[in-house]
Amino acid sequence: MQTNASGMSTEDMRDIAEYFAAQKPFRTPFRPDPSKVILGRQRANELGCASCHQSDYSGQGDVPRLAGQWYGYLVAELKNFRTGNRAHGNAPPADTVRNPTAEDADVLVHFLTAQE
């Protein structure tokens, strides 16, 4: 990347950043189970996911977008949080609010992939 970007002006880099920031995320081809979407919405509300990820789950600053993310990505990251392979903020892996159980993760993933 450095080779490609080394000759770019600051203005060029800003223009490219603005272009990518304006793009809509690709929708996942995964088709969520409607009954799990309902359960996932309830569980996301109970866990307070929107308090960090915003009410539309679009993320902000260092807090990532969850809405419309790819199924496999969300499954893997929630598992990584539970197993301690990746930190979810400063929460320990046993914190089931910040690192949902496998059962909660299943319905949360269906809910989050269904969001736009």
C-alpha cells in the first residue's frame, strides 16, 4: 500500500477517503431466520448493544458497525470475544453482557445481519 500511496497528495488521500466513506456497505447474502431476528432484537435491547454501537447499529468512531455485517464475520467475532481471542472493549471473556453466550450470539447474528 505504501508504494501505491507514497506519491499521493494529502488532497488525493482525502478525496479517496471521502469516496469510500460515502459508499453504502454491501448487503450480506445470508438470509436470517425471521423468528431469530425477533429474538435477537429482544436480546440486543436487553444487552444494551445500542449504547455503544448506536441505535441503528451503524457504529461510531472506534466502535464498529454491526448492521448488515456478514454472517460468518459476526459469528467468528462473537466467538473470539467469548474465548478471549479478541477483546470486546475491556470486558473479560466471561462477561456475558459484552461477550454474549453462544445461544445469544446465534440470535444476535440473525438480528444484526437483517439490519440496514
